[in-house]
Amino acid sequence: MPQTHDPREANRRAARRIFDVWDGDDIDALDDVIAEDVVLHGPEEVLGTVHGRDAYKDNLRMIRAGFPDLFFEAQDVVAEGDMVMAHCTFGGTHEGELMGIEPTGASVEVSWLGSYRFDDGKVVEVTGLPDLFGAFRQLGVIEPPGGTSTTEAENKELVRRYPEEVISEGNLDLVDEIIADDYVEYNSAVPEPIHGPEGVKEYVSMLRTAVPDIECGVEDLIAEGDKVVRRDRATGTVEGEFMGIEPTGKEAVVEGHHIHRIEDGQIVETWAQNDMLGLMQQLGVVELPGE
């Protein structure tokens, strides 16, 4: 008994062949499944409607240029009559210019929903709707409505205020403004993480009690995205108990390196590495092996 030709399954296979091309296969393979006069409907704000198989290929080349490691995976493919509808996931690493956006190095993964209309075994019309809002958010080029964003310059100024105004000047009221409620700091100067504004106030109070004349000067600030790297140099005279060490009356200089993460205009996380060995040597409480 001869097999009955099922155009629905043939169209589904053709759609999957298109997905394979988007996932890295040779673009010219589209000639077998897409009509020369195909019409492509995309988001009006970035693509609109374009005509022709060459225009379809150019669109794919443009996206591959932006995401050289572009991947495209079908999640669901539904077919009926001359239509195939699909839910797919696509993305990659943004390493090339895309729609005027300079490379960010960010990784993107978003969904695409679209439909293909077939005529005589080839796609004659494509309607696609990618999650561009999600993609642009992941690239860091837009913020969601209602979100609070800060520039890298603002993040640097925020971080600068901590050593200069809180540590050096003792302005503990500022801590509630610049430190998030769920703040965590991993600091080599103390055995346990510092939590929240109250933990920061306790730490700074301990420092200023032990070293009343402490001055913490910023040497370098480097910002990228939501992170600020700070290098500082603290000086002062140890006149009170410090980390179990009795007052020495000695002056000391300590260098520290810090990474701060900023969210909604507050510091939410810090990794701090201070030269504690150098401090202990200056205070005369430890000696290096062999000395």
C-alpha cells in the first residue's frame, strides 16, 4: 500500500532545517526550504517587513556577526495545514557590533516565537517575535521601567565616600545611605563576614577607637558595570586595642584592595584584602620566619 504524503510533517521537517541553519549550518542550505520571494515580518522597531531570501540571509548574517557563537534550539514545533509555529531559544556571546551596539562580551539567552507559512514545500512568509526586551536587558543597554540604575561614575563616587567620609571622618549616619540592608563584606581584617549597615558601623567604630587619627586615602578607583575596584592606603596611630593587640602607640600604614558590587545606588557586597601581615610587623607583634 503506497504511503500517503503528509505535508504537515514535511513542513515541520523543513522548519527544523531552518533551525539547524540558525544553529550554525551553511546559510546557503536555506535555498532548499525558503522561497526566493519570501516575506519576513519582524519587530517593527528593529526590522519591520523585508522581502526576499537574500534579505532573510542578510538578517541572519547580521545576527551571527554580533553573536559569533550563535545557538538556536527548538523547544516546541506545532504544524497544521500550511502553517508551522515554533517556540525556540537562541542566544550567544555578544562579541560583534549589533544594531549599533558595540560589543559588550555579555552572554544572552532569550526566546523566539514565530510562524512559517508554506507553499509547495517552501516557506513563503515568516513572522518572528524575539524577546528583544530581554536581550537588551541582558546586554545592559536598557533598564526595566521603575528600575534604579547608576552610572559607573556615580558608582565610583559612591565607593569613594566610604573610606573618605565614613572611615576617615567617622560619619556613621552615611552608612545607612550607602550600604544596603542585605550587605555582606568579606574582609581579611576580621574573622567573620560583616553584615548590613549595623555590622559596618561596628567595624568602623572598632577601627576609629583603635586608631582615632585614621586617614583612609583612595589611591585608585576603577569601575566596570556594577563593580568598583578600590585601592586605598590607611595611616594612623594605634592608641587603642586592635584585634586583641594592646595599644602600641606606633604609627602604621596599611594598603587595602577592595571590590564593591553596587545595586540600586547602594553597596551590596564587598571583598576586601588588607595587608595585615605588614600591619603586624609595623606594630612589632610578629616576625617573619628566619628573621
